[in-house]
Amino acid sequence: MPAFPAGEKSRLIFSRVASRRATLTDIPFLRRLYWSFRMEEMEPVPWLQEMKRAFIDRQFDLQHRHYVTVFSNADFLIVQDKRKQIGRLYVDSTAQRWHIIDIGFLPEWRNRGRGLAMLKAIQRQAQSCSASSVFLHVERRNIRAQALYRRLHFHEVDATDTHIGMQWSTA
């Protein structure tokens, strides 16, 4: 399993949410978190539970390798509540257009305002750093996340069969 890039200290500051850099010791948590993202979609698949787990684990491995290779300048953050791991935020703030690569929480920590607080903080900080915009992808079937992004004035800029690219401009 490739290590997370050992970049500089994150420039992102969150007042309502605790976070820290991800390390390889976080991989078991990140696997469990990823499984929680994919559980619903795997429910109707007529495989044994072990087969589903192996498939999702392999998907996680591929995603992790892709993220740390392609986004080597990104901040890979673990979101915490009282030192307990509750989510992840991967964001590249090194380019003119900031890129939220991934943001997600364990099911029991969703819809509590932390994601909203983090996104607003990212928007404020992107603006103060003179970034042009903040970009992200969202799954087409994730209607709740799309509604949140639209509420924060993200608009659709591209789309595929599975994902929608959304962007918020600082200007």
C-alpha cells in the first residue's frame, strides 16, 4: 500500500472540525469508511458477503493508489471528533483551481453540519488565497450531496454517466 505524500503542513484551517494528516495506520479506518460509501450500491449484487468485501477492498486499493499518485500535492486529512476518526477530506489547494478530491463521513456522522462547515471554510480560504475556484465531482445518485453543493453555489460544469463535475467560483 503506497504511503500518503509527506507534503507540507496543511494550509486548511477548520474552526468547527478537527482534522489531521492521514497516515498508513489509518488504512483500516479508511477501508471501513469506503465500504460505508459503497454498501448501498452492493446490496442488490447477488454475491456472497466475502466476495463483496474482497471486491470493495480491491476498489479501495485502486482508488488509494490513484489518489496518492495523481494528487501527490494534496492534503489527505482524517476528520475527527474527540480524536475519534469519523471521516476523510482529500483536497488539493496547490493550484489556481482548488480540487476537493473526496469528502465523506461514516454514516452515523453524516448530516451533522461538519461537511457544510468544512466546505464553507474551504470556500473562504480559497477566496483569501486568490484561488479562481473550487472544483469537485459528485456521484449522480448522491442527490443529497448535490443539493448541499448547490446550496453553497456550486454549479455543474461537466458530467459523465456516473458523476457530475461542479465548481464554485471565488469571483
